[in-house]
Amino acid sequence: MTATIRHTVFIVDDVPQNVQVAATALRDEGYTVAFATSGPEALERIPLVQPDVVLLDVMMPEMNGFQVCQQLKRNSQVAAIPVIFLTALNDGDAIVKGFAAGGVDYVTKPFNTAELLARVRTHCTLYTMQRLLAEKTAILEDLTQSLEAQVAQRTEALHAALRRQQNFGQMSAALVALINHEFRTPMTVIQSSVEMMRYAHRLDAERQEELCCQIQQRIGESLSIMQKHLDSIALMIQLHTALLHEKPQRVAPARLVQEVAMQCAAEYNRQQSLQVVIEHVPDQAILLPENLRVALKNIISNAFAYSPPGTSVVVTCTATDGSLSITVDDDGPGIDSEEEQHLYQWFKRGRSHTTVGAQRGLGLGLPLAKLAAETMMGMLWHERRFPRGTRFVLDVPYGHEVTTAGDESARPLHLSNGQQVAVQ
């Protein structure tokens, strides 16, 4: 047991001697012990004590253990508390009946003290982990609600700001669903691995070592998956915040587009060719360069990911009337009607494998690209190409009139939609 957590075990047995034996063993290991000598008394006291584990005798007068367990599971205050049956019945029917009543484990009497302590320790640990997970989920939900409330206060801002608020609310809700979905499998693997450890003592030394190695590997792989997801989510949140707070800068748009396209081609290192076409683009423009990079990187990378070997990805950049228009064409399989419904939603992923075998991510690319486009007061959309392939179009305004104010460090500029901002 850990020094910071003192677990409570509740014993229910109509024989005082049995209670005393179990209580002594548990107290020697540092557990807090409470008890009842009848089913009705247990049903009354357990909600008050809120133990971590209930040790429940099966054969009792007035109410047997199965009936007590069923009553406990109907009470939402204590339904999650694990119940371990203490029974002298060593037959399959009684064990099955105990699990059906809601029990998680059983110990036959007269019990082995080491076995009893091991089972109690395991279920105390699992129950503690479940409660911690529930608390973290509740905190996350509270944080999500708080963030959504803060975003909702900005509903009178520009129409582009309103779209960002809606986008952020969708991301927050999807994040809760993602954690619940993506973490369920590795958590199940960890839980089953912990339960497997209960049976290690029945094996010889060689098989015990082999089992321990397998359990260690399974838990390690599960934790690695969870850490990978957490890293991706943390990076996404950090990038999300950075995009919303970026300041306009003077950049060379043609060079920026070429750099991003070449980086994507080098990163994928596929057998596709890359064509970059620049037409009528100003040498200098005032825009949000990091937002533009994020949007371009995601749609160009997406084109490479879904383009078969031997095909071309074509990036075309043009400028008209103070607006920069960038198209990305690929010869991939295209986007079916089902995928189109959630193409820009947070954590909604496309096909499990791309045509070139790339593994799918967490579904952050296109939503981030759309967020970046809207932050630049622009638009991102897609079109189907025939007979196959997809075209993504990114259209964003750029600064076309710069006047120097008294303070050279902050110059007002006018975008094509008339909005005035400051450039550093």
C-alpha cells in the first residue's frame, strides 16, 4: 500500500470470528476496516462508510450475500464499489451467480491470507484508478464548459470570430469524446494485465518471469499509445492558441508557398511529383504567415498522403483584388459523400489507410487548416475532380495599403474587406 492512500475495506459476515480473522490480517497491512454482521446492517452502513472494497459473505441468514450485492448495485452511491464474495461454496454455479449479482471476485473459505490480501490490494488499486479517471474527466468537462462560456461572450464580434467560437466549442466537445474513446482500449489492456498478475503465483518461476515480461510489454505499449495521443492533443491546443493570437507580418507569399510545398514533398518522400505554379503574386504582402503555413502544410500533406505513386500534386498560387488564392490538386481516390459530412470536424478521421499506406492520425489536419483560414478571415473548401482526385482551395485576403503612423513600430494597414489591423 502507498503511504498517501489508506484504503478502507468493509467486511460483511454473520460469524464474528470470521470478521475478526479477516480484519486482523487487513489491519496488519495498513487497511482501515469496518464491518457488519447482517445484510440489512451492511446496506445501511456501506453508503455511510464509502469503502474501497466490500468483502461479502454468501451464506447469511435473513439476506444472503447475493441479495445484498444486488441491492448495493442498485444504489448509485455505492454501485461502483467492488464486491469480493467470501464463500465456502467451491462450485461453479455459486461463482457464476456471484458474478451475475455484480461481484468482481471471490475468495473461498477458509481463505489463504496472502491470497485475500492480494485480491483486496488489486481491486483497491483498480477502484482508485477508476475514481481518479472519473475526477479527471469531471475536471476536463468543467474546463471545457468554462472555455465554451468564455468563447460565447464574444458573439458580437466579427463573423469570422463567431465561426472560431463555434469551432472551438466543437473541438472541446470532441476532445472529451476522443479521450473517452482512444483511452478506453489501452486502459482495458492495463486493467486486464493487472488482473493477470493475480494468477502469477500459480505458475513456476520460468513461466512467472515470462508472464511478467508479457504484462510489462502490454502495459508499456498501452502507456505509449496514451502518451502519443496526449502529446498530439497538447500540440494541437498549443498550436490552436498560437494561431488565434498571431500578429500580421510582411512576407513574400510566393517564397512561403514554395517552401511549404517543398517541405511536404521532402517529408513524405513518396513517388509522386510536385508542381508549384506562381501567377501574378505580389512580392510582398501583409498577412498571418504561421496561419498560412499551417493551412498549406495540412492540405498539401493530405494531397501527398492520398496520391498514388506516379501521380502529381499541383500547387497553384494566384492573387487578384487583394486576395491570395491557393489551389492544391491531387489524383487520389477522391472524397466520398460519407467523409464529406465530417471532413472539417475535430477528431473525425478519414480512411484507416491512405492509398500509399500511411497510417491515419487523430483527425486534426483539415480542422486546423480550416481554423487557420478563418483566422485569416479567409475560406477553405474542396471540390471533386473528374474522373478522380480532389482540389482544395484556400482563399485569404492580404494587406494592400500600408500607411506609416507616428509610431514606426505599429503601422495601420487595410485588408481587402476594409478591416484595419496593426502590423509589427
